[in-house]
Amino acid sequence: MFNGFFCNINYTEDIKQEFLRNGEQTLADEKISNTANKIQGTNDSTIVINRILYWMQNNLKRKNDNSIKFARTASQIMNSGIYTGCSDFALLFESIAREKGIPTIHLQTVKKRFVEDLQNNIQTATKGHHFCECCINNKWILIDPLGNKILKDYDNTDFNLGQYYVFSKSTDVFETGIKNIRENNNLIRELFLEFDTRNFHHANVNIEITRE
């Protein structure tokens, strides 16, 4: 369901079914399915999301390893027990969430300060964050899996997101063509080097998201 960079999703009823399906990178294996089955469901999917996040926070350990960032599947993340950052955390979260019957979209963003530096020819490390959108009671809300935040007051038509610009909505990262950190960083620099950020409107500009 990747429509291209800076392209939004057509939020129809049918789209919910599309984002109940995992992609190549988020395909659930037996361990993911078993974990999802152990997470008790309720009539309130927000509680289920919190329980998924609680399980991940208590069963995964962080390891800073750029050699595997963006390159692994949700199954590999689950079976290793380690995550390299927000991308891994989001990928595993959405795989489990879909197994629990929650339609989930993967969002890739870049930090606004990095875009400013890039366009002013200031050399800094590429910085971004990965979020998810989940459909709860026919409303799409924003999830920051690594930051352990659920934001219900959210405009999914706005790609201007607090300290970040959204540039991709997809099933998972592989679907956008990114397979490693080098491809990710090169793509972001290519997309934003001359991009006119005035094209973003500002419904979400005051959302407070600080963790990277």
C-alpha cells in the first residue's frame, strides 16, 4: 500500500483490511503469533496497544548497531530480543498489532532541525523517527512505540508532525525500498535537500514528541 513519498493514504473502509495484512518485513512468525495470542484482548483496543508496548519494553533490549538498522524483519527482531532504535520497535509493534486485529500503518519521518541543517549545508547526522497509525473505533490515532505514547488528538492528513516531517506511509520499511541505514540516509537527503517545507500544513505542529 505504499503510494510514494509525501503521498497520503486514502482512508476508506477497505484500507483497514489492507493494513491488517503484514508485509515482507513484518510477516508474523510462530513466535510473534504466540506472543500476540498471550496478550489479552478487550473491547478497548487502546488497552491492547498499551499491553503490546508493555510487553515489548519488558522483553527487548536496546543495542546500538547501525549494521542491522532497517535491515531486519520483525521475526528477526523478535527472535534476537534486541532492537536498534525506533524503526525496529515500530516494525515489531505493528506486526503484533495486526495479529491482534488492529489496522496499523508505518510512518517514517525526518527531524525538522536536520532538514534545516541540510538545506543550509550544515553537516549533521541524519535524524528521524518512526511512528505508527492505528485504527481504533473507526478513528486513526498516532502511536509512538518507542516513546510509549498514544496520541488521539491527531490529524492524519497533516505531514507536519511536531518536531518531524512525515515523508512515508506504508506497510513496513522494506515496502518503500529501504533495506539498510545507508539507503535510508541517502534517501532522506535526496528527498529533503531542496524540498519546500512550506508545503506542509500545521494541524499537528503543537504535538509534543521529544524522544528519538
